[in-house]
Amino acid sequence: MKNIRESAQIMIERIIADNMPQKSVTDALKAHEFRDDRVYLVAIGKAAWTMAKAASDFLGERIEKGVVITKYDHSGGDLPRIEVFEAGHPTPDQNTVVATNAALDLVKDLHEGDKVLFLVSGGGSALFESPQDGVTLEDFVALTKDLLASGADIVEINMVRKRLSKVKAGRFAELCKPASVYAIVLSDVLGDRLDTIASGPAAPDQSTAADAQAIVEKYGLRLSPLQTQYLNMETPKLVDNAQTTITGSVRSLCESAAACAKELGYTPYILTTTLSCEAAAAGKFLPAIANDTQRGVTSFQKPCAIIAGGETVVTLKGNGLGGRNQELALSAAKGISGLDSTLFFSLGSDGTDGPTDAAGGIVDGLTLQTLREQGIDFDQSLANNDAYHALQAADGLIVTGPTGTNVNDVCVLLCRSV
């Protein structure tokens, strides 16, 4: 059996490779009947370029024109008949508006019998945006930052910001009429809620104005009178020109981790695919399992891989650098400190955890000792939301670069006999 750090690295690479969207997009296209439709492609999100490349390879010259909108440094280059844009994430910027306007120009004069192939992946809420009349980009960015810092989960965040958008909550599909929309969605949202993934540009909205107002009150958000007016307007509850296929999800991420762990000699246990809590809290709970497992007081049989998928949140209280997966991993370092043959990692499948170049973090029983030896205060780093620099000092950053996929996060606890 390989050593525990080598096993973790193999798992990280395999998890990402297994969840690249090329095959799933191609399979979805094979199953869909295009007839003689003229196809116009719009792809949004962190995996937009990879998904568009798969569609371009499969459909070829059947694609009349297209627009891809992805995060900076997530493009793989030019695609035939498709204009590729890069823009801001996790908050929109001016390039977001320019790119979104290009997509709207593409679909504004379509006819019945035309088809919009809409490829959606996580990150689309920031990357695909045209604010409502009177709402400035600066207003939108400020609200997004407040939501991200508040500790709100992705469903709550998108419930609010979709109401200030001309293209979210089913409105993009309406703008495509009389053309039909076929959406292929790579889910990064727990429960695969279509109205939450990228804020549901081609999906009817399940939430109400009252739901959105409750989120504003819950987190003490400050909205202008105009923003409040849009918040109180109901969103489309019926989208009759769109069909959607969901491909890829956090469950597939966990199943890939389990399959790889088994090949490496670990008994896999998928604990949950709906992990949703503060990252630091998850980083305390999962190491508690490690301690019990190493003492032989759980039903997990060593060597084992205990797997949890989902999306944690971070309520920002400091001004450090990091992301939810890094904060989760750093938090776990204390709980497994001193444990031999124990390792924990938390990975964002898109390769970019928060506003950093890391995909997540990896820690073991010696990480806390390493931090102490380097004069780094664990508690202070966690309180300042500065997981990035602490993990960097302990050789605990997972750096993959942009992966071309985005199906949420997975964390894995590896335990072997001491």
C-alpha cells in the first residue's frame, strides 16, 4: 500500500479527472433530438469552456454561433464560431456585463425552430449578469460581497441577487423566445436545485419575494429603495420553452473518491453528500471521527476513507486569505494533531477555493506541530480567516489550477492502522 500522502494525492487527481464534463455533455447531446434546428450556444460558469468544447466537438458546424463566459484563466483558447469571454468571479465586473450583452445579442432575434444550447456550471451567478434598470454594477457587487461575507449559503445568496438581474430566475429563457432552450447543467448545488444553480437563468423560480425579504432581514443586509422594489417583484414561475438535463453532481464526486479509495486499499464510507455548515465546525466534527476510529470505538474498519461532500460556508470575521475548503482543512488540523497514520483533505472540484490559487487544503497529525515550529498561531490564523498562509507554511495547500469542472466540494479522512 502506498503511503498515506501518496494515496491522498492519487485520490485528488482521480476525483477531478473522473468529474470532467466532456463525456457527460456528449452523452446528453446524443440523447437529445436536435432535428434540423439551427443551434446557438451560450455557456456560462467555471466549466463553461470545457463544456462548450465538448459541444463543439460533437455538433461541429451545426453550431451557428456561440458565446462562452468563464472565469479569468479558465479558458482553453479559441473555439470555432464561438466567442470566448473571461470575467470576474466571485463578484461580477465590467467584462461580465460586456460578455452577457454579447450573449443577449446572440439570442435576441431568434426564430421558432431555432435552438439555444445553454451550458450551465457553477459560478454562473457572477459570470452571467445584466443588472435590472437603475441597479448599477457597483450596487450589485456590493450586495454580492455582503452576501458572501454574511455566512449565507448559496441558495440564500442566489435567492436575493437573482431578483436584481435581467437574466436570472428564468428570464434568460424568456428572452430567447420564440426559440427553444436545451440546458445541460453541471450541478454545484446541494439537491441540484435548478433555480439555484447559476441562479436559474432558464428555470422557473421556486422562491417568493417574501422568501427573499426574509434573507435580507436574517443577515441584516442594507438595500436601496430601488433594490427593495425589485426584491418585492415576483419572478417567473413557469418557463415553457426550456428543457434541462442535469449532468454531474456532488454525489458523483463522492463516488469517485470512494472508488479510488477502494482501489488503493481503503474501505470507503460515504458519510454524506449534503455537508452544509460553517467550515470551521465541519473541521471539528470530522476529526472527532478520526480520533474514535483510531481508538477502535467506531464501526469504521481501518484502513478506511471517510468521505463527505457538499458545500460549507465561512462567515468572514477577519481579513486574511483563504476559502471554505482551506478553512475546513486548517480547522481539522487541530483535531487530528498527534494522530499517526491519519490525514484529512478538503477539495474544491473547480480548482479555485475562494479568491486564491489553491483548490483546498491537506493536513495530518504533524501539521499543528509544524505551525508551532514556524511561529504561526493556529487560533489566530483561524480567527482571521487566514487559512491560506497557515497551510502554505505547513505545505498543506492543494494547488491544481483551474480544472475545467465544478461539481461542489469533497473532503476525505484517511485512517490507517498505527
